[in-house]
Amino acid sequence: MPEVATTTDDGGFDAAALDWGKGDGLLPAIVQDARTLRVLMLGYMDRAALAHTLSSRRVTFFSRSKGRLWTKGESSGHVLDLVSVDVDCDHDTLLVLAHPQGPTCHLQRASCFAQAPASTLATLSALVEQRATERPEGSYTTRLFEGGVRRMAQKVGEEGVETALAAVAEDDGALLGEAADLVFHLLVLLRARGLDLADVEATLRSRAR
């Protein structure tokens, strides 16, 4: 798991330099799913909540209604596992990346914002990972995993050829459909090898440097 940046040298922050006075000792903290980039919720942190978040690796807020520190999920079990914390240019708002363990919203939704957008590919990758673990009966994805890596690789090859053919001989709708099939089967193949979309993204980032 990535370490939380706590210095100002490379885009991190110094907690002592945050503008605690502007909000009477509280900073708004926007929580974002580190995988899908969906905005999950907004909370407030004081110095103690931020310190506890960094030390425990569980996202913790200062609850204005309870008047105390409150670790998200302390009752429901739907905690937010910390990945990183960043600060905005005015040093008065925090951006928290986390891995949610269950729905974040008390209405049992993924996000407190009903229409919060998320990466479709990352969401699909997470679903593929879930299918790989649970292997629900009757699922096409389950059949792919049970067929083994060779069968998955064959499907990726078939979908790649069909995508190429659609590009030269069919309309845009057909090309997009074949491309979607190719991406899906590639995500399944990656998962079978213990990899996922995040690993591909990391490779692409390394090439862009």
C-alpha cells in the first residue's frame, strides 16, 4: 500500500502548515475511492482526526454532531482503509484516497452522492476480481476462470481479431462492441495472472515519464 506523503517537497503536506484557523480548527476532507475515483463522502477533520487517520490507516473524522473523533465504519464495519492524503493549494481542504470496505453511505450506497461518477473500467475490474473469488454458479466470468489461462488467452486473441476486422469492415457501433468485448476478456486474463487494471495503468504511467 502506498505511503502517505507528509512533506511539502513532492506534492505532500506538512500538517503543521495547514490552515486550521479558517474553519475553527476543522478542515473539510473529501474522500475518494482510490480504485474507481468515485467521490464517496465529505467529512471534517481536526488535528487529532488527521493524526489518527495517518497512524491507524483508517479514515477518521471529527464528528460535529457527536462532538468527538469518529472512525468511519466503527459501528457498521464499513471502514475506509487509507491510501493517501493530499492538500489543496490553499492548505485548507484535504483529499483522502481510500479503499472502502463496503458501502460508504448509510443508505447502503457506494457513495453519499447518489450520482457520483466513477471509472467504468475500474468498476468492471473490481467486479471481475469479485467473480474470481466468489465464482457464482451460472456466471460467464466464472466459466472463463474455470477454463484456465490458455482458454482466456485464446478468447483475448479471438476478440482482438474481431476488433481488428470490425475496424476495417464494420460501423462504429460494431467496432465499439468488439472493443468492449476485448477489454472485458483482457481484464479476466489479467486477473487470472494476479494482475488488474491498476497494474496496466502503472505501466503506462512509467512510460510517460
